[in-house]
Amino acid sequence: MQRDGYKRQGNDNCWTQMHHWSEIDSRLGSMKKTQTSHFSGTLPFSSNSVVTVRSRNLKKNELGGVIFGCKNSTIKECLSKQLFGLPAHHFSYVKNIEPGLPLFLFNYSNRKLHGIFAAASKGKMSIDPYAWTMDGAVRTEYPAQVQIHVRLQCHPLSEEKFRHVIADNYHKYNHFWFELDHGQTSKLITLLESLAIAPGNSDIRNTTMWINVSQSLPSLEMPREGEAFKMLESEIEHLTHFSTKSDSTENDFLFDGYIQPLDTPVVENEVNQDEKNLIFMKLKELALNCENEDLSLANNVHDTPDLNNIGFVEEGSFEAPAGLDKKEESPSPPFECQYDIPQLVQAVKELTDFKKIQTERNFYLEQKLMGAELEIQHLKDRCTMLESACNIPLTYVEKTVINSSTELHLDPRDSLFLIGGFDGESWLATMDLYCTSQNAIKSLKSMSLVRSHASVVDLNGDIYVLGGGNGHVWYDTVESYNPVLDNWTLCPSLNQKKGSLSGAALNNNIFAVGGGDEDDCFSDVEMLDLDIGRWIPTRSMLEKRFALAAVELNGVLYATGGYDGKDYLKSAERFDPREHSWTKIQNMNTKRSCHSLVVLNEKLYALGGFDASAMVPSVEVFDPRLGVWMMGEPMNHPRGYFAAAVVKDSIYVIGGVKVGQNIVETVENYKEGQGWRETWTTAVVKRGFMSAIACTHQ
């Protein structure tokens, strides 16, 4: 006999999971358990142990950015050489730097963060073996190096302004790890972009490169208009190319009082054909103005013309006038006819960057506006209820506004998230917001993978999805969803692949409890410590539990039911971190696996599941103050592998499997004193093996 969710043989009453999920075990290949460590060594668990950690050691795909250090005495060299460095032991993650990775520079002297930079090379050892030394007599103390360029020029951030963004990296009050994950990097970039230096405020110090449009010629006849502009366009092409390809010592700009090389790759990409045409037309217009001036060579030529300065006139395109002394020379061309092409290119670049910042700010304001609209809608709904109670009829205009807003927005106060699962035809990567009051669903950004049999945990407003599988293999991956930004971030992986596990948040840590893979059921428990950025094995449960249910209540973790590889369980246990061990509590009245466990009014509700022969609608309630399980009012439909969450003092159960290949497409709601009632029947919620959690974002 095999565990729940797979075929059981030798029993007339056996439960067979039908359709696609019935063949999961047969399609799964042999997969070995693996454990990954973010530290080069073992982490002791004694309460008296002291762990010295030099870095987070994020994986290459987890590394979103890196902070480098400097002092007042070395920042000028960092910026002028376009080179950042750290001590050798930091090479463990500096080696993972690829060109384009965002970088930042922290000045220990004034504790300010500079940016935004980007890697111009891979992280290497000793790019400049004598950098930041007095006279080059000794080798550098900072050999873990990377070449850089400026991505966006910004005012520096004081530590108190960025500390909260990388709070997870602080291992001492004044010391933090330099490795940044993608979420931290994104937030730092947003902070710095809000302090971007607007175009025109930066001190551009480019090598002067003049185009002498009205250079005095040894002829009273100017080149024909078509030829001159053709040559001028050629010169623009040449100088634009030169300004984006020249050596860093020839194109510098000022950054916080220090010379910083121009971000030439960005310029080359951003100066498009339209911008080049704009520059050319401006020069053409001013050149025509110069042509219309009375530039009498008889009055202005005093010496032999400097042919080296005639950059755009082809040899033989003019003749010297008769009687003109070859030793005469023309004066300097009018100032308005001289143009610094690199400055124009840099101005275009700054305008482009500034436009990008404004676009991102507009997006942020749009998000704030959406939040305000939700708040307005909430107030309108309350007004509607009050007016209805007072028998005050709504005007036609008010009704129109409310209906329109209801169609566009779902109130997060009475909503829950539905994540992944299986709809009877395909495995899903979807993320949906289900509003219980409006019986409406809004699609959000999908996960990076299709995912079912996973567990979901809410911590500090972010939604973490743990493990699970895709119908063919189990995952050890973890990703988190930010409801404000509507985006997913890859998190540290579990120590082994597993599905049908459960999870809960406790003491600002996330616990992954039980589950199993194609070979075994697990009693293992591991904890994601956000301070060190990895999963740590903790005290295992007393029994193996696959397809269990777990939840946190009053600082204690409870685990119920499941399948241990031999039998379905009615046992339950709890973990109190103050006791450092799991202890048994009273057994449930019914064997349950693939059930749900929620907290309502300080009590545990064990809902539905599989009792070793069939899916059941029964409900049991555990009051920790009494220490006993009591039978509660059953649901209207038997179901397992369904989603359940508590919203506004009501339990909602969505979807799941009823029997055979019948996926439930109803939503039920329970409130104390009112019992269960069916609130919605629709194919939209016809889904099993999914996860759900209440929306805590307001």
C-alpha cells in the first residue's frame, strides 16, 4: 500500500487518485535527496555555539547585486580607475559577478552609499594587483575586484535611509553582508533613482572636440550645401562613435567631486537614429546661419590656414583666391558654430535616463492610485450599507460609479490568494485574488513554475510558496510574491525536494513541515532563517507525515494527520519553541490526510480530507485550552486536496477533489453560529491540489 495521493492495492475500498494525478508515482524518476548549504562548513545548533559568517554565499542565480567598500582616502581611486575591490575572502561571491550586475559603493568614512553602478567585467582576482597602495611597492589588500561603469548618476544615500532595505544583511549593528538578493537590489535601485541627478546638473568634463563649421577657408566660396552637410553628417558619425568607444581617460564626468568615466556602453545603445538626426538638424541649422554671415576672407585671413583643423573639407574642394598671402590665417570661428558632440551625446543619455526614472515614478504613483481607489471603494461600500440601513435611496449616478468600480477592483480586505494547482486538464502556475464578498477573481502575475501539492506561508506581507511539484517531479524551490509590486522573487531552496508538505510562520521564521518525495515520507522540519538566508534543519516531528496539515496558533506549531508510508493517521502533535521539542496531543476522531487546518477564534479546525477509504466532509475542532478534539458541523461536500483560508472571521473552502476524477467547483463558507453555506458554484474555482492564504495586504 502506498501513501495518499497514489494508488493503494489489495483493498476493495481503495482510494485511487484518478486522471492526471493518478500516475504521478509511475512517472517520477528516481531522485536522490540532496542537501544544499550556503556555508562552507556545518552550522552547530548548540545554544552556546557562535557562528562566524563572512558572507551569505548566495547562489549565482540568487545574487541580485553587490556592495563594495571604500573610504575617503580610496573613493577617488575607485571612481577614477573604474575599479572596485574587496578582501580576498569575498571572492567566494565576487566571482559570481557578471557584466551588467548592479553594484553599489559604501563609504565607511561617512557611511554613505553611492550608485548606481554596473559591472563592466566579470569578478576576478587581482585585475590591478597594486590598486589602493601608496606607491605600488606592495600588493593590494583588496584583490577580489571588478571593473565598473556608471549606470545612473545619483546623490549618495545615508545609512539611515537605506538600512531598512538591507536589514536582513546586518549581522552586527554597524556591519552588514555585501551580497544582495534580487529584492534588496531592486529596492536600493528605487531609492537611489529617487535621488537621480537631473540632466544639466552634472558637471560634464569631456575632452573638447570641436567641429569647425565656419572654419576660414582659403577661398571666398563655401562648399556646396549638399557636400558640406554630407561631410558634416560623416563627421557626426565619426565623433559619436568615437565618444562611445574612446578610452576612459578621454571621456570623464564628475561624480560626487571625483572624476568618473563615462558609461560609454549605455550611451552607444541609447543614442538612436532619431537622436542623431536631431543633433544633425541642429548643427545644420546653425551652419546655415554661419553661412549667411558676411565672413570676408579679405578682412579675416592673416596667415596660412591650419589644414589640420579642417576636419570635414575634402582635399581639393577649394582653390586659394588670387593675391591672397598664404601666410595669413583666419581668426577663431564664431562660438555658436562650435559644438561638443560628446557633450550632446551625454545630454541625450541623461535625458533618456531621466525619462526612465520618470516612467518608474509614474508606475509607482499608479500603484498608489490603485490603492487609493480601493480605499475609496471600501468607503463607498460602507456608505452604501449605511444608506441602505437608513432607507436612503442612491442616486443613479452613485449606483453607476459603485458598479463600475466593483467591476474594476477587488477589495483585499475580504480576499484570499489562490495559488497553482490542477484544473482537470493542466497543472497551473497561476496566482489569483479571490474576493469573497463579490465572488470575483482577478488574475495576478504567475509563478515562475507550474506548482501543485505545495505549501504557502505569509510572512511580513510577502507570500512564500514552498516545494510541491509539476506532475512529473518534486521541487526544492521556494519563491515569494510581493502583493504591492505584483512580482515573484526566487528564495533560498529547501534542503531536499518534497511535496504535500505544510508550512507556517513562527517567530519571524518560516517552517516547512513533513511532506515526501517519490521514495519516502518525511518527519523532517526545516526553518528558513531570513537573517542568514538559508534553510536550517530543526527538531523533527515524532511521526512521518505526508499530506499533513499544520498551522501556528499563539506561538505554537501544530501538525495533524497525514500518511506515514504504511497507514493514514489520526494523530496530532505540537512544537513549542520554548520547549525545543515536539509533543503529542490528543488524537483526532478521524484519520485524515490531504485535509486542511485553519485557525478561527483561537481554535483549530481540521477540515475534510481522506480517511483511508473515501473523501469526507467531516470537521473537527481543537481548543488548546481544553486539549480535546470535538466534532463540528460537516461541510456540504466531501473534499480533499482543497484550499482553505480564514477571511473576516469566516472559513472559506475552495475546490478540491470529491471522488474519482470529480474536481469540486464550489466555494463554501462557515461562520460560528451560522453553519456552512455554499456561496459560489463556478468552473473558475474548479481546481485541486492548490494552495490558499488570506490577503493581509491592505
